[in-house]
Amino acid sequence: MPTDRNRMMLVSFRFNGFEEISREDGLVRFAADLSSIPPDPAYLDVLAG
């Protein structure tokens, strides 16, 4: 929903490759292409569990 606070997220989504796919009744829906996620950088260790 468009608010001053949500505007920060709108800008963040757009800068990070999300595309607006619909806008209806004040709601905006975004999608991102997950086929092009870059690998984790070498200096980052990801631990699970």
C-alpha cells in the first residue's frame, strides 16, 4: 500500500531488480527473476542448522 514508510521498500525493490507486475486497489505486486541470483561472495560463509 502506498505510504511514506512503504516508499522506502518500493525504492529498494526497484534498485534490487524487482519488477512491478500489477497494481490494483492501492496494492503493488512485484516479482524478481530468481534464475540470475549471483553466487555468495568468497568472503562470506553461509551456515545452516
